Amino acid sequence: PPEKPTAPSEEQRSFNRLSIRELNPSAIAGIMGNIKVESADSFAYDRREDLYEPGDQKGDGYGLFQFTDYKNKEGEIVGHLTAYRKYLEDNNLRDRPESQIDYVLDNIYSGIGHSIGEGNRKDLREVFKSGSPEEVTLMFSRIFEDPQKGKEHNDRRVQSALKRFESITGNKQQGGMIARNPYPHNPRPI
């Protein structure tokens, strides 16, 4: 009898959703590199941020992108976490990796959810269209993730993005130049 198929991992689900949204390989790799760092290498959509020590999950951040909230000048709780929860409710969606990715991309492409500013949205759309994996990774981290100063881990984000880019395309990125694989083949599975 044939083997029962296994369900895709959360990492594969994230990759599949970004692919369905028709992003180019550099954009997919850059976002996946950020998710890997933000989710502490777990790709768990229900992951909470670590607060005191690795693995304690007692922080305020939530999900693949570690959505957080803050109090605005009027004392209201605002931010990506509140906006994401409203997005789920408004669209009758469940919390899952695909919903989190859709929220982020709808935020960038359509201005839905917590505002990151029209200029920032435009910059991200441009880098998604024509940037290198490194450029996408760093700009997405700076604009959307906005990590705490000193805890950016940009080296890990970029390293993960470059590995992902190579896996997707079969090409190795070196010093800003793409080294073509002399033996073209279908992209390797993740």
C-alpha cells in the first residue's frame, strides 16, 4: 500500500504561502530569513517571544513575525498584534501561518492593518520586486520587524536568506553577484 502523505511542516507552509503570493525568489528568501530569526528557528505560528532566557516564551511578541503592540499618545493599545487579530476577525480567518503571511503582505501591498507608512510600504514593494536577497532581508527587518537595537541578528537573517535563495534557485549569491549553477536542475525541496 502507498505511504500516507505527511502534512507539510510550518516552514514549508510559510514557503508555500509566499510562493502562492507570487513573490520573486529574493523576496521569498528575505522574508523566510526574517521569519527564521523572529520565530527562534521554529517557524511556529503560535510562538511567543522569549523574555528572560531562550525558550521561556514570556515576551510580548507573537507569531512568525513576532507581532507586538504599544500604547499610543492617547493611551490606546495599537500595533501589529491588535491589527492582526482584527484582520482575522474581519476576514473570518483562523490564526495560522498562511493568515499571518497574508496579513503582512496585505499590509505592505494594500495598507491593511497597522500603518508602517506609505513611503516604507513603497520601499518594501520596490525591494521585493528588484532587490537582492540581502537587500530584501535587511530592509524588511528594518522597516517591518523593527528589532530592538543590539538584537537585530542581521547576520543570521542574511545567512538564512542566502541559503534559502540558493535552495529556491540553484544559484549561489556571492558578494552581490549571482553565481549561476553550471548544472541547472529543478530547485531542491526545502
